[in-house]
Amino acid sequence: MNRRSFTIRLLTLGGAVLALLVLVPVIGALFAPLLKKIPKKWRRVGDIDDFKVGETVLVSFENASPLKWSGLSSKTASWLRRVSEDEFVAFAINCTHLGCPVRWMADAEIFLCPCHGGVYNKDGSYAAGPPPHGLNQYPVRIRDNQVEIETSPVPITNIGGVKA
């Protein structure tokens, strides 16, 4: 074997090792969500009597997968609407366009995104602006006279809530 062939083989081997070192974390990141079960937990947000029919209020709760060092960032929130005596709907606070927090405008009965003017109806459906679809929803249930929201790691990807 001459010097040129040896150098080419050495560089090829070095390139293959570097490519492998780069690809291992990329492949791991791609397949990790498939292998890992996403934790979901039911969080109490209040007594059923704390919410009036037709009212939309902001409720806060702990994220489904908080880290010990997270502190305040382990908290998240939702817009909770009591539709009837036994039915609640919980909307994500983030706009579906770019994730800015939406505000509930009680007088107009709409959700408004201050970043780019996205507008949602009181039922969370798309009304106007750049968002691609309505607000995402958390499943909601009533248990032991308490309203509970099923949390999931951010971002929320389940569309449509579960009736209480």
C-alpha cells in the first residue's frame, strides 16, 4: 500500500466516524418521542361551584412534566369556560400562529392575540387573522365536585376537548 492509498483510507475512516458521531444524536432525537410515553396528569383547577355558567376564566396549574429546578416556569395556564352545569371547555392560552398568549375579551366574547391580531370565537374556533386553526384544547372532567384538566407537556397537540 502506498502513502496516497493509506491517506485516502485514513481520511475516509475519519469522515465516517465523524458522520456517525453527528448522526447518533440526530437519530435519537427523531425516534425518542416514539419510544417515550408522554406523561399526562389530571390537575385540579377548582371547585365546580367556583365557576359560573357562560363565564371564561384563567386558571393555572402545574405542567405535566415539571423539573425540580423549574420553579415558576413549571406552571402553565388555561382559559376555562363553563358551557353548562356539567360541561367545561379548557383552551390553551397560546395562539396557534406563533404561540403568543391570547387574552379573553369578555365584552366582545372573543380571544385576541396581541402579537399578530389573531382572533378566536368564544368556543375557541378561528375567527380572523393569521392563525391556521382554532385554539387547542385540554380534556376536562369533573371528579369529586372538582374541575380537572388533563395536562400534557407543551406544546399541546390534542385538538378537541373531552366533555366532563
